[in-house]
Amino acid sequence: MSRGQLLAVYPDGRHTMIDNSYESIKTAIGGIIDLVGLPNDAGLFVHDEGMLERMPLNVPASMFCGRALYGPVVLCGPPDDEGETMPPPGNMLNGFTAMASMWHGVVIDATAKGQSIMCPADPDTLPPAQIVEMSNEDFDAYLRGDWRPA
């Protein structure tokens, strides 16, 4: 049974469809995988240490989810009843692909003019990590993207 494909988007706006497998996601991300929950039952797999490794700001992904994300990301849909990752909904896939394409055009234009608009993270300015205790219900809400700290 095929679990479909997922959308990988890179900081320069390049994007491609990848197999919906742990190996493909890890290869696209380039390291340790974390999941950022989004509204409407979607999510983004991200590199867990993207800021620490000075990866560039992923403008399309940051605009798509409303927070700064660094390095490559992979868009996915909600998990199925067995917890397996599913492909993203068509409207999210189309919207994110369009944003990535537009950003890629901006990067190409800037590069043709001898400019770099890629902005790497500065690990020296990262805030300290915070430990947040969550109930199972809070964690489920976090994964859905609708959890808010008390």
C-alpha cells in the first residue's frame, strides 16, 4: 500500500515531491527530524538543529506556518488511524508549492544581480531551551497546532 508522497521545500525555494518514508524525510531534512504542527491537521518535518547548524531561513516555510524555520522542511498531512504519516491535503500542497516557486524566482533574480538573500541562523543568539510539561491531551493539541501555553 502506497502512503503517497510528501513535499520537500528548501530554503532557496526549490521543492520536490519525495517518498513518504522515514528514510526519504531524513534525507530531505539532512539530519535529526522534528515535527511542527500546523492548523488544519498538517505538519512540517524540520531539522531539529537547523538554527544551531546555521541553516538559512526557509522563507516559504516560515510564511506558511507563521514562525521562523531554518533549513529544509517536508510538508505532511495528518496521521492516519494507525499513526502513519499521510500526504498533505491538496490545497495546502498547492499553496505551499506556489509560495516556494515564487521565492525560488526571487532567489534566482537576486543571484543574477550578484546578491545573496539567504539569511543563516545565528546560534549565538538562541534563547535558552524551555521545558514544558504537557498532559496527553495537551500534546495531542500541540501536534494538531492548536495548543497554547497556559
